[in-house]
Amino acid sequence: MCYTTSSFIAICISLLKGVTVRPVNKLAYALLAIFLGGLGIHHFYAGKTGMGILFLLFSWTCIPSLVGFIQGIVALTKKEDVDGNILV
């Protein structure tokens, strides 16, 4: 995998903050977020199980659906690396 300098800096900053950053396929993540985001499936796919469970618990409020849709659109606007992955 080949990352740009800004991606490398983002990984370093997230490691200092204690946040896990993982490369995932851009198209798969965006489609999961847009269509199944209300259930948090895109968070499970990205390895963020805690957020996935939180989305699943609050799925009855429809708020996670709106947030998932927005996260999917944001993922589509991110630049991917050579392999088509983005950092989430």
C-alpha cells in the first residue's frame, strides 16, 4: 500500500490520540454506510465494533440512519490510495 504524506500524518496523530485508524475499501464502506448505516454495518466493517453496537442500539431512533448516510457521502468524497482504500 502506498499512502500520501497527509495520510501518514493522520495515522501518526490518531495513534497519539489512541484512535484506531484502518484502511478500508472506499466503495464498500460508502455503500454499507449509505444503505445499511442505520444498523452500523459500516462500523463493523471498519473494525469499530463499539460504534457499530452503539448504532445498532439506537437504530430505532432513525438518527443512525441519517448519520450513516452522511458518513457514506463523506467517504465518497475522500481521496483513496493506490489500492482504492481510505482511512476511517
